[in-house]
Amino acid sequence: MEQKRNQKKQAAAPSRTSGKRIVKNPKRLLEHQLNSLNVIALIVCLTAGTVFMLFGKRPTKSEEENRDLTACPQFSISSYLNGTFTSQFSQFFNDTVPMRSTFKGMISDFRGSLGVPYDEGVIIIGNVPDIDNNVNDQTEPSETEPIETTQPATQNATEETNPTETTEVPETTEATTEPEEEEDYDGEIANNILIIKDRGIMLYGGGFSNGQKYAETLNKYKAELGTGVNVYSLVAPTAVSYYLPKKYESYTASEIENINHINSFFDGVTPVDAYSILGEHKKEAIYSRTDHHWQPLGAYYAAQAFAETAGVPFAPLSDYETVTKEGYVGTLYGYTNQKVFKDNPEPFVYYKPKNQYTTTYYNTDMTNERQGNLLINLDNVANSSWYLVFMGGDERITRVQTDCTNGRKLMIIKDSYGNALVPCLTQSFSEIWVADMRYFEPGVIDFVRQHGITDVLFAMNTYSATGGNSKKLQKIMY
Amino acid sequence: MIFSSLIFVYLFLPLCLISYAAVKNLRYRNLVLVIFSLIFYAWGEPTRIIYLLLSAVLNYLFGIGVVKYKGKASKAILGVSLAYNIGMIGVFKYSGFLMENINAIFGAHFPVPEIAQLVGISFYTFQVMSYVIDCYWEKVEPQKDPMKFLLYVSLFPQLIAGPIVRYSTIAAEIDNRRTTLADLSGGLSRFVLGLAKKVILADHLFRIVDNFLGGSMENLTIVGTWYGVIMYSLYIYFDFSGYSDMAIGLGRIFGFHFNENFNHPFLCKDITEFWQRWHISLGSFFRDYLLPLSFFGVRNKYLSLFMVWFCTGIWHGASWNYIIWGLYYGMFIMLEAKLGKKKMRKIPLPIRHIYNKLVIIIGFGIFYFEDLDKLLLFLKNLTFFNSNGFVGIAEQASFCNNIFLIIAAVICTFPLLDYAKKLSERSLKTQAALSVSGTVISVILLLLSSVLLVDATTKAFLYYRF
């Protein structure tokens, strides 16, 4: 207000000095009034905005984006001098705007009104995908190599030298990208998303040479673990394999070609064919429309394929209690900020096994043992994060001891796609250990030996298997 | 700190305005502006202020020196000042580039220095250089008051991304100025207009650009490539002219009247005219200070032109594509000069427009790609030298999804305000109606831009890095 008064005073100053002349000249009088009106209107807006920014209640968490917002930094001379204070303060000021999610909604509405829908409501988020199914590796050419636009398929992907890592870290045009968000998605969301009607589909870049490395790493695991331990690979396809209309096919690499390519390198590792069974059920809600994960039902079918491969019993869905939560708006909304997701929530359906089992959690370094629920209570979980129902997330080690008496002990090494498999296998294995490849700290080989594990399942989606995440498997081996 | 951020609009600016209005004495007002300017510049990286202060102190002394001493001594001081200023830009902006090229050409392995670029160094160094040269040429009186000189160097509206304000433009206003009601009103509206250009138009156009040109472009069709680069041309105009609008608006709020930096460049009829309308303060800097120079005792029109366009190019960044970009323009300007104005005028206007738009748009493509391999791929993709097809779904979808944005952007390249001004001269009633509409539009633009700022990254203006 003080600002406003001051500005008014300032604005009034020239009129005092030239007041008489103004009265005589109607044009100048009018201009004076119009300028005053303009100044008052804009100063009022600026003042109101400032008061709102300074005294409005600042949120600390964003439910849509499933992250803590930037905290106000502590001032210190050193943090000021090295610039961290000021840059963090700017980030805090911007990140925690009062009524943030309302404004975000308004922004998404505004962006939705910048044009008209194309075709069946197709929106492409991110770069125009640089996919060519004929190219054996979708990695970016290294700087020293000339860029070839469309090379016909080379017969052997292994000929690729020095491939650059394909990275699935969302390197986005979205104005909201901040490091925290990238970490939250942890390399699982693709750069390119195609929205068709109300479904978001991540476009798959592929990565044959990464896939080969992935297969070779698993071979190494198998060689280390020996014949006494079964090693399986379940590379889960994503929605792009089933829901991308044919005419957009050129915008994605083929997941099944990449999966087959991986499988072709296995030596002693047993591949699990989840692709076919999911295809048989694609008319059911096996993938979320608004989230980058599958729905628990998709995981159930994939688990069935695994159980058949591993020769263990598998419970029908009737042996589960079905829980339906309405109003799921998954990660793709936070990532793309597209109104269509917010306006079209979907149900999130998961299945509680009815058999007896106990769940024990550990920190990622195997400390802090505690009992818990395999499926967490979602009552206080934001509707964007219901996929957390499985063990509450990734950053932990989980042990499930079941009433299954076959004596088979399974270890699942996985990305978040693997989480949804766990409840489907409580009736198939006597014990299940779950470790996330991004966070697991003990060496896997020793861990398997120590705990008498009989079966190791590597379960992750195609993005992880052929992307940057796969190299983490080498890190956690010993 | 950048103008298009909530912290600037709703914290820094109000505090600055209150403090400025709270003191009446011009000396204190200047002090307020200096303090806020230094806070503004130090935001994010306080140590860089040392270089700004050093530049201010030395050039203050150089300015006095070139006038106080005559003859050779004066020339020597001018030489030292130029060496220092160009040296500073050289070290902070070009040393890495230079070393890389020396290593590449001679196969040497000198360590490539990794010096973080000083924000705004190209702008404020050019300002102080123009000041010292003007003092030497006795076009301006040197500023004796160090505080006033520091104000000229550090004045935050134009500090980090221009326009390059000549000392002569604001010398009188540093000593004596007043914000009239018209200044305050016009300045606020201009600031809001610039903010809206940046946040509503430029930022959304850039999302399209990044989708099409930001990836590997391996599969981009011909239409997709043209679409991407046309959007980029629009983006860069709104981004940079938006910044200049904000700078000029803020200047006016504090009683300074900077020269215009853009004059609807896309309306130009030829490339020569484009540069009279685009980044005017840079073009006029080179015209006034570089063009008249003789090189190695020789004054040659073509050599001078080459130097001007080489410098214009490299001023934008330490990368070959900028040099190519500068020389590319130089080439067309030379061709137009060769052809002569009369012959140029004889060419039908539509053809001239097609010619200059093509040159400008392809030019911005050259400007965009620092990676020369990608630039080559881009040029291939523009033509039929690729096999990605003519048009794809991606650009059709993007065009539909952004059709209103694109129409608005194209309309806004026309001098709408000039049309309104002309219209308002018809009668007082029209003037009142237009002015009130202007106020309503300004308020809407401010509110909309503010909401959009919630989603803004720290992504700065493109010209921030030059």
C-alpha cells in the first residue's frame, strides 16, 4: 500500500506543477486522467500481487507432482557468496507460490486453449521422436561421427561402436523441469509422450546396444550364481506396444524387437514372455492412461507368465480381494501438465492376496528392520501416486515370507514396474526379496548366497532394460 | 535475476519502487538505483560484481584521462581502455573458443580454459567502450561523479541484456530527471507488454521450437523443419524485443529514456532494412565505432563491412555458427549495396518480402545450431536432400494444437500500437476508448503473465547469455 501511495504521490507531482494548463487544455486533461487510470490499475495489480506473494500461505508439497517443494534456504555469508542462497531463494519463491496447484491448473487450461485438437486429440509432448525402426541403435550419434539421416538396418547391432547412452531422464521442454522432479521419475518417463484422446503413451526410443549390454550383464549374474540359482528376465513392454494407433507407428521403436534382441543374447538366463500375454488382454485396463506405469492387472498377467516359466503355482484373481480407487490421475499429468488427464481420471484397481504372509522392510543398506504392510494404505496418498500402494515405493528392501510351502525363494531385482508383481507371487514362492536396482546397496551375488535364494527375477520395463538404468545392474552385483 | 520472474516482479521491483519513491533528492535516488542494480547483478553469483565494479572504476578513470591529457597520451589511454575492455570480453567469452580452435588447427593440446561467462558482459562493456570513445572524440563530457558513472554502468534495466545505451542518451537524465505521469504510465504499460511478449508468446513458441529442432532431427520432415525454424524466428523476436520493452519501460519508470531497440523488424523490405530495425543499439554501435576505422592503415569499404559483420556474428557467441550467421548477413547486405537502392526498389514488393523472409528465417536457423553437424542436417532437412518425407503428423498436430498462439504471434509482429496511436488522434472519444482498452488489456496481460510465471523455469532470456 505504501508503494501505491508513493507512486500516487509521484504520479501526482507533475499535475501540481502544471495543473492550470491541464484544466485549460481538454486533451491534456483527458490524457492526465487516462494516464492516472492506467497507473492506478497497474500499481493496484502489482501491489495486490506483492501482498499475495508475501503474505499468502505457501504450500510445501505438490501432490500433482508428488514432490516436496523447494524450502526457504537458510542465510549464511558463505551461501550468499557462492550464490546458492540467492538461487535457492528464487527457486523457493517461485516454487511455493500460494495457491500453486490452482495456478498450475489455470496454466494447463490456458495451454490447452492455445489451439484446437488435432485428429483424435493428438498432442505430442517433447521432441519430435527420432525413431527409425530400421536403425539398430537409437542413440545420438557421437560428435565425431557424421550424422546419417536414414541408414538402412545394419545386420548386426554389435557393430555399433561407442554408442552414447540413451537417457530417459526427462529432458523436457516443460517449464517445470527441476532436478527434484527428474529424480522422482528416476529415469522412467520418456522424453516423448503422445497423447491420444485421454491416454498418454510414452514413445519408445529403443536402444539395441544397451539391450545387449543388459543381456550380457544378466549372463554374468547367471555365471556367478551357477546352476543352483535360476535367473529370469522379464522385460515389461509399456502401453506403446498396445495402444499406439497404427498411423503413429513410425514415431516409436518396437518394444518387442528390442525385447527379442535382448533375449537373443541370453546364455543360461530364462526369458519371460510378458509381451504375448499382455497382448491377449489388451482390451482390459492393463495400462494406466494417465500414468507411465501399468495397472496392477497388467502386472498380474505378466506375473502369470513368469509363474508359468518358473514352474510355480499361480493363484487365480478370485483368490484376491479387488480394491478399486476412483479418481486416479497419474504421473503423466504432473509431467505434461495437460488438462485432458486432470479432466479424465481413471480407476486404480489393485488386488490384495488372501493368503498369509508377513512383510519386513529394510533400508537400502539392510539396516533398520521393521514390519509393515506389503500394500500400504492409500488414504493419505495423493491421487497421482497410488502406484505407491506396492511397498510404498522403491527406496527400500522388502522381504515377504508367505505360507507357500514349495521352498522356492525369489529375489526380484526391478524398477518400479516390478513392484506390482510382488503381491501376485505371494502364493507362488515361500519367500520373496525385492530390491530396486537403483537403490540396492549390498552386492547381489553375496546376498543371494547368504539368503539361500533359488530364483532371481530381473523385472523392469523396456526403458530401463535398454536405457541408462541398465548400467546400475553392474554396480550392484558385488 | 531476470525480469520475467515472480521474484523480480513481486519482490525486487516493488521494493525498488518504494525505496526510489521514498527519497526525493536525486542524489539519493541515484544511490537507491545503484544499490538495487548491484543486488540485481549479484543475484545468483555475487562474485561477478567485482568485475563490474572494476570495469566501472577503470573506465571512469579512462574517461577522465582521455579528456585531461591531449595528443599521444590521450590516445594511449584510449588504447589501454580498449585493450582492457576487449580483453575482458575476450577472456570471459572467447578464450575457450580460441584455444579450442588453436588446438584444432595446429593439432596442439593447450588446456582449454573453462571460464564461466559473465552475465551481461557484452552489453555493459560495449556501453563503457562507447563512453570512453565518445569522451575521446569529445562528443560527451566525462562524468566526474563516480556514483553517477556507476549508475550509468550498472543501471539494472539495461544491465544484462541491453539495449546498449550510449552515455550521451542518458547523460542529462543522470544529472537531472523526473518521472512524469506519462512516463510512469507508459513505462508500466511497456514493462507489462514486454513481460507478456516473453511469457505468453516467446516461452510458448519455444516449446514448439524445442520439440522440432531440439531433438536429433533425424526424422524431421521438410515441413517440420521449416515449421520449427519459423517458430524459432518468431520466438527470438518476442524474447529479445520483449526484454527490450521491459528494459525501456523500467527505464521510463525511473525517468530514463532509452532509444528503441526494435522497430518491427519482420516488416522490413530488404535485409539492409532488417538490420535497421533489429537490435538497433548493436547495429548502430558497430556502425558508429567500427565502420569508420581503418585497418592496418587501409580504409576499405569491403574490409570494414567484413569486420562489422564478423564482429556482429561473434558478439553473439563464441561459436562458428554465429560467425557464419554474421557473415551471411554481411553478404546479403553487400549484395544489396552492389545492386543499389534504385534497382532494389524496382523488384516487386512481394518478391522482396519473400526474399528477405527466407534469408531471415534460414539465418535464424544458422543462429540456432551451435553444433555445425546439426546445422548441416538442418540445412539438408530444409530442402529435398533428405528422405524423411515432406510433411508428418507431428507438425500437423503441433500446428493445430498451437494455432491461436501462432496467429497471435504473427499479428503481434505488426505495429499494432502505432495503428492504435494513429486511430486515437481522430477524436478525444476514440483516444479515451483506446486508452481505457489499453489499460484493461495491460491488466489482463499482467495477470496472465503472472500466472504463467508460476510455471516458469529459471530459463533466461536468450540474449541474457551474450
